[in-house]
Amino acid sequence: MDDGQERVDGGSPGGAAGPDGAAGEGAPAHGGVPAQGSSGEPTGDVYDWFRRGGRLLAQGNPAAAEQLLARAAAAEPHSRSIRETLARAQFDTGSYEAALENFRAVALADPSDDYAQFGWGVAAARLGDFETSAEHLALAVAMRPGTEHYQAALRQTRATLAARAGAFGPLLPGAPGYLAPPPDPDARSAGEPGADDEV
């Protein structure tokens, strides 16, 4: 979920690099592997884990970021910043249910957090719950009406709901969102003898 990368490291997109493009102190070594002590535990404190997790996420390593951020969230379960960044990492690794739960926790703790509402909405859409998606994306758009990626996600969700409702005609088999009709137990296939037919 690359939208909203600015939320980590004080507002700069990508946040991990300094002005000269070099990674900051505490940056992961060896291609995105977090620094570890001799016991295999990550070095540093919760804040270090959060910062390094945010850098890993910005550098395109969501799986490694998720590991550090999950540890930070376990140590500080009430930190909205940690849970929101963890949710982004989970979304980027395809763990949509876990991402939804973390975005939901942040949004419930602070209903005015537009990004948490957005995250809840896009995670719900990935799970096929377009009604919930539309509700939370509409909240995000209402809070920040000029944010194009919020608007685009809401348009897509509403179009999916409209298509499912038949607003554009019936969906054809194989189309996204197509639900096959249930089999009719009273209908017989042509050529099959019924129980009352003579053989």
C-alpha cells in the first residue's frame, strides 16, 4: 500500500534516506535484514524497531518491516503510529485481514484519522466486503476531499457495488464480482430421464 508513505519518518516520502540519499543510522544491513543481537532478537528499543520497520517498508521490504513492526506493536499495543505502519506492511504483504484489524483499531481509537479510515476501506475491498469499504472510503474522502487516491478508491468500490446490483446490466460469467446463480433443483437437464419418465 504505497499511498501514504509520508506517514513514517516525519512526513518525507520514503523517509529512510537523508538529504544525500544515504540511509540513516540504524538502517538495516545486508539488503533489508534488520540488525540483530547475538540471540537473534532485533537490537534497539521499541522506537528503533518502529523507525527501522518504517524504513524497510519505504524501501520496499514489507515482510521484513512487518516482523519488526509486529514486535513493536506487541511491546506498545496502544501506539496508533506503530499499528498503522504495521497495517501498511501487512497490506503490502497481502495479509489483508490482519491489515484490516490494525486499521480498524486505529480508526476506532481516533475516528478522525482519515488514513486509518482509508486503510480500513481498501483492506475491506481486498477481502470482498465492498459495503464496508464504501462506508470507510466515504469517511476518508469527506475528511480529506482533495486526496485523489482516496477518491479513486471510493469510485472503484462504488462501481463494483453498482455492477453487482446490475446497474450496468448483468455480469457475465468470469467477470470480477460475478456470482453464479444457485442450481435450480426443479430444473432438469435436457435428455435426462426423470423419476416419473418411462425408460
